[in-house]
Amino acid sequence: MTERESNRKPEKKATGTVEWSCPSNIAIVKYWGKKPVQFPMNPSLSLTLRNALTHTRIDYSYDPRLEGLQVGFRFEGKRNPAFGDRVSRYLEGLLTLMPFLRHLRMEIDSSNTFPHSSGIASSASAMGALAMCLVSMESRMAYVYSSADFFRRASYVARLGSGSASRSIYPGLALWGASDGWPESSDEFAIPVTGYHRCFDGMKDSILIVEPGQKKVSSSAGHALMDTNPYSRTRFQQARENLRTLKGILAEGDWHGFIDLMEEEALSLHAMMMTGRPGYLLMQPGTLSILGRIREFRKETGTRVGFTLDAGANVHLIYDMGQERVVRDFIGSELLQYCVENRVIHDEMGAGPVEKSQ
Ligand code: DP6
């Protein structure tokens, strides 16, 4: 993929706009641990969300006299130097892969549909939306991609910004990282997961906000701690095996197998945080109460509902769309008490990025 760019020269005077929205995702099998440059230590699989989106628009003009990046960045209408610096560093790193960027002036405007304090992974949707815009620009100015190659290229470019962003490029379920039993899979980009049982269609994710706010420990710092974690090898092996097992579970429509594996992954992720050097703890008392209550409720009622966790205290309640009513009642009567200001964000399996520019 990387060698395939630039078979056409950019037009001498090009101005235009590209605009995409891209969803966030929640991992079922977790990516935790990486090696340079942004390759995962194990494959991961995620659910693409529908409502938690980043909208990104880039107004650009091409000027052959320019040498080097000229980028302005606004987040939710305001100049945001912290985000702007991250975006600039990311774009600098892409100059060899996307040489046309050297001659562009760009104004980037970005906004999220979800609150910053919700604990939803904004780097996945933000880097996903940016990558979709960049590859749209590339396909106008340097190389025309077929549809499948376009998304693969976008996933590759997104991965360089944030590993989990590589998976946000696809609807439904997405897999990133070379994995036995998934012939097309690669460490370089994510692929869409197809062939799963219809019972998983429209799966729901209700995010219980136990603790709003930014991540206490950045993902980068967390990934880095896996380099010295005494249990990391076993963890990487576990994730690889879980992905092999998950293939059968998804094909057969085994909801309870899915839940067991998903919960094991969530607890393993947090076990890695606790056993790092230094170790840290992101779960709060409310998190533990919710996890315990979900397991009891499932045992009592047989409902197809389970939990997963991101790098934070909030709980993602994943459930069968057919059981929405019973789960919503359960949330209302038993779980809201553990949420800050009764906050829950309801989301579900989504259809992937959408282009807004013409
Ligand atoms: C716990 O993708 O945020 O959400 O590649 O450094 O940007 P970077 O890390 P990031 O890590 C995500 C970790 C996770 C699990 C997952 O999404 O698989």
C-alpha cells in the first residue's frame, strides 16, 4: 500500500473542501501494548458505534511554491493549540507517505457529537475522520483508489494517528492486527469483519458514566507500561487465542460465549494496568458495583447483556438489541445510582464513516 501513491501529479491550482464524520468504537478484544511504529502486540476487534462521532472538515489550497506544512486547527469552533500540536505532529509524520501535503494550506475544523467528559475514546473518531479527509484529498490530487483500497488506505493512515482509529473506518465489527483464521488481517490496517451471525446485528452499547473527565493515564503511557509488565507475554497470547475463539462464536451466534470472552478481555485489560510497574487503578467503587450487579442480573434472568471497559472507570453495557427494553429497565432501576448525575449515553452498532463533501 505505501508504495502505491502518487501516480498522478497534483493539479497546479487546486482548492477544495473535504468533510467526513467518523464514529468512535469500543474494543471487544483489546489492543494494549504496541511496538514502533504503531504496530499492535496483539490483534483486536471492536464494535463501531453510531452516535459518538467526530465531524472533520478541511479547506485546502494547493500552492507549488509552498514547502512544508501550513495548518490551522479549530476544535468546536475555537483554536485549540493542544489538539493542533498533536495534529501537526501527526501530519509531519505523514509527509513521506503523502508528499502532496507539503504544498497545501489547510484549515481543519473538528467537532464531536459526544461530550469531552464522557470517557468515549475521542482519538479513534478524531483520527479516523482526519484520515478519511486526508485520503479523500489524496485521491483527488495524487492517486485514485478503488473503494476497498480507499478504506484500507484510510485505515492505514488512521492507525498511524491512533491504533484504535484504524478500526473506526468500518461499519459493524472491525479487526486490526494479523490473526490466525482471519486471512486478510494485517498489523498495518484494519479489515471489516463479515460473516457474523445475524443475532449480533444492531448490538447495543449503553455507556454508564461513573466518572466523567479526561483519561487519568494516557493510552500512550499505558501501552508503554506493557513493555515491562511481567504478565504481558501471557496477555498477548490470551488476546490471540480469544480472537481465534471469537471467530467461531460470531459465526455460530453464541451470545453467551461472546459475553464471557468480552468480560474476560475487559478484566484482563485492567489487570494489566494494575500489574504494571508502576501499577495503577482506573476502576472506581461504582464500577465494581455495576460489574457485580450485571453478572447477578444475567444469572437471575439469562438476559444477553455483558460489560466491557475502556481505559477508565465507565462501564460499557453491551447487549442484544432484542432485549433493549429489559436492559433499559434494569439500568433505570439498578445501575443509574452508580452514575454521576444519572448519566448514561445510549449507543449501538453503527454504519461507519460518512462523507459530507461533494
Ligand atoms: C484500551 O488507540 O488510544 O481503548 O495507539 O496510542 O492512540 P494509541 O492508543 P489507543 O489505545 C486504545 C486502547 C484501548 C483498547 C482498544 O481500543 O483496543
